[in-house]
Amino acid sequence: MTLFYISAVLSLLLAGFVLTLKQSRAAHVCFAGALIVMAALNGLTAGFEPDGPATVSLLKVFLAATLPVLLFLHIKALTRSSAAFRRLDGVHALGPLAILLVSEVPGAGLQAFRDILLFGLWGAYALLAVREAVLVGQAGERKPAMRLWVWLLSVWMAGVAVIDLALALLADPASSREFRLLFLVAGGLLLATVATMLFAVLHRSDLLGWITDRPPKRVARSENLIEVLERGMRQSRAFLDPNLTLARFARQMSQPQRAVADEINDRRGRNFRAWLNGFRIEEARRLMQDDPLRSITEVFLDAGFQAKSTFNAAFKAETGLSPSAWRATLTKSDG
């Protein structure tokens, strides 16, 4: 149970991040936030006994019936050109409502029917989610990150379903060790998946880059995109950030990541890392010219490099000389 509770707490943190994004009015973000919150509540109520308070039992049924629907609606919103909620989406509330109505009717037979309905609901929406996960690859410039996010969510929801099944089996005193092992494996998988998603969003990696991106700015026909990128790099001095990535820079420039990478490669014949290091080398040369007594370590750190070996290799590739040899030429020219 500890794994499940830890996963629920991490899920709440993840939900807080998603729901406080600047684009939180978009339907796919709202669906994602609601999905994560309800999955967290599902985890926090997992330890209650089936014959516990009626309100808690009804809440568990509601969560179990709503999770696959929210997952599908979130994925469906990603595949649309417009992420707005549509009236027809309300049809998906019928399944959870039917299950809740059945749960309110006493009788062991109806309770068994409710469990069958829940199983069928999860199975149906799992198939729909897989279908939409394939289609999500066609939903814009950032399709690899979208697809990875969708599959992570799908694995996560599968973990929730397996744990619910394991809890039901463990409620039987005659449960075997295999069921306990199933619970531990599913709990570990669930925790690892949530931790991966939380780590990714906190570090603003590609996994959720598409969700925080702004719409691309239109570049005037008389102005090349490469000129916009280079001017933006110099004005913002983003190259001084040692952790700057292609995804982060593309977000800063409000341009698709693929368009930025292709433009740099086509116009400058370099990948993003080599192009970025060019600005850093330019800054390092300026620093050495302004202060010839500044140490090489201070120079490469102040220019945005993290390692001296990387700095030396990039500097030599750019100038044909090592940093020390290049600075020596300054001394000779001054003399």
C-alpha cells in the first residue's frame, strides 16, 4: 500500500503542475489534470475496506468508472485541431452514470453486474485509447513527445487497473502469494511511471514540451528564420545557460522544435549543439580580450560551458587553436 500512497502523492504534485499552466483552459490540459487528480484520489482510497463507509465505497466506484473516460477524452483532445470541449463528448458520461446507478441498487447479483460493467468499460476505453495513441502521432510538430506522453499515461492507467484487481483478489483470505507479487510489481510500475512524468515536467523536458509551448510566431518573408534565431540568442544571451536544450530554446523563440533544428542544419550546416557552442566561443573570446588575466576556468564557466574538455574541443573546432594558444596570440599582437 505504501507504493500506492506515494504514487498518489506524486500524482497530486503532477496535477498541481499541469493545472497551473498558463494554457490550463485548453481542454486536453483540463482533462489531464482531472485524470491525475482522480487517479490520486483512487490511490488514497485504495486502503478502505469494501464494507467501509458507503460514501467512500461510492467514491471508489465513481473514480474507477471515470478514470478510463477521462484518459480517452484527454487523448482525443490531443488529436483534434481544436482542443475545445465538444457537446458530443458528454455522451461518455453515460457509462460512469450507469455504473453508479447500478451500485445504488442493493443485491449481490447487481453488484456482480456492476463489476462486469466496470471491467467492460475499462476494456473498451483501453482499446479506444490505444487507437487514439496511434492517431496522436499525426497531431502536430511535437508528435514524438505527445506519443510518449500518451503511452506513459496508458501504462500508468493500466497499473491503476491491475492494482485495483490485485486489491480485490487480496481481499480474499485464500489469496495466494502470486497475487501479492502482482500487487507489488504493479505498484512499482505505477510509482516509476508517475515519478518519470513528474521528473520530466519539473525539468520541462520534451515529454511535456508540447503542453507548455506557445503558438509559433509568423516570420516575415523578408526575414529568414535563422536571422530571427540568432538575433534572439544574442539578445536573450540564452547561450549562457549551461543547461540550454533545443526544446527549451525553441519554446523561448515560440517556434516548433523541428523547424529550429532544420533551419540551423540547412542554413549553417551544424546541429544545434555546435551552433550553440559557437555563441559560447564568441563570448569566451570576448572575455579573454577584455581581461587577459582571467583564468581559463572562469572563462569557460562564464561563457556557458560546464566542462573544460568540452570547452577546449569546441574552441579548437571553432578557431583551430586551443584557448591558451589563442590567448597567446593576443599577447603577441599587443607586444
